[in-house]
Amino acid sequence: MASIHLVPDLEEDKDRNFITALARGLDVLRCFRPHETVLSNADIAKRTGLPKPTVSRLLYTLCKLDYLALDEASGGYRLSTGVLTLGFGVLSGMEIADRAKDVLRDLRDGPNKYITAAVAQCHLTDVVYIAAERSREEISLAISIGSRLPLFFSAIGRAILVGMSDAEREQAFANGALHLPDSIAAQKDSYATAKSEFDALGYCTGYGDWRSDVNGVAVPIKSLDGRVFAINVGGPAFNVKQKQLETVYAPRLIAAAKMLSLQS
């Protein structure tokens, strides 16, 4: 399993303001994924790339602060109330997540019962879903609030890139170069394609490049306070075809994004 370690090389960067211990603690918290309840010290060491003794000290501190708790039955660690407090604090500030519910439901309830609709925001090299309405069919995307997709290689991620200011986009590419150094050229090519699509069509597409079995289209949302989000619709490629996305759903998506942008 790939490391998620996000602490830069401070010897190279010479960044005196960067607190490495804090960054490593946050790396530990990011190890927990949807539907995972308990992780061991070894699991966390493998995912962060940190030595086990360092992980042990971080786990001890995070438990003391109530961000993690020891699971006595397994000897592993689970997220605790402190993390929930932080998460709900963030979501409470994202009024767009509440306002998007009806909009997403309307998109979800369109002619294709396999469609899932969602709103997301950027975090480093990912986008994080802050609101979602899953399809009416049992066969649907495993999407929920907190799910992550790649910023550079998904329709909704590219829509966020298109909606960013030049400075925000420059920072996004800097994050991509730091955390995904093997795909720098592909990141830039992906954005260039998305920008051309958006200029010509008003939306960004993703046909099998996030996952080979998923199709989707997305549009950026720019709030009045400057925050950038994106809204998308998509579903299993076998049931959700490119033509229907572009002729039926894209116009609805563009209208939905405009409404949410004006209300932000």
C-alpha cells in the first residue's frame, strides 16, 4: 500500500515555519479511510512511512488529546471524539453542503437511475466530497461525504482546477510536484485538456480516467467569498453513457453550478 506521508524534506526546503511534528500527527489521522474502524501501529507506520517508535509517540499524544483512542480488544487505534469535533466544525462552515442537498437530489432523480451527484472541495492533491446523493440503484458508486478522488485525474478535480485563481492553481501544481513527483507532466496535460474542454463546452469530463468503469462530468462552483468547489454527476460506465451525460445532464449541471455560485 502506498505511503501517504506528506511532510516535505525540510533540509531542502529550509522552511523554518514548518512544524514537522504537527504535520506527522496529521499524517497519522489521514491514515484512516472510510469504513476502517481500527488500525495498528504497524498499519500506520506503513501508510505514513514513519518509523514505528515515532508512530508510537504520535499515537500516545493523539490519544492524550482525544483525537484517537486505544481499542482494547484489538490493541489498535480508532478515531475519537476530538476528530469528530474538528470535522463537524469544518462542515458547519461549508453552508454550500446544506444548500446543495436539494440540487443534488434533483440531479440524482433525473432520467438515469444510476446517476450519483456530489459536491467537492480541494485538499492538497485530492478532492473531498462534502455533499453527495447516491444513485437510486443498488449498483452505485461507493461515494459518501469524506470520500476522496484525485485532483488532477478526475472530472470533479479538473473542474476545481479550472475554477481556481492563477495563484491557487500554481499552489495546486506545487503540491502535485511535491507529493506526486512521478506524474508532473501528466498533471499539467490533464489540466490543459480540462481547460480546453471547459472553454468549449462549459464542463469537464472524465471517461474512465479516474476509474476505468466510471463516467462523469463536472462544473466548478465559485462562492462569493472566493472558495472553489465543483459539482459532478456520474456513474458506472455500463449504465451511464457519455452521450447522455453531455446532452441531458451537462446542461442541468451547468445550471445547478450557476445557482449555487450565485447563492454562495
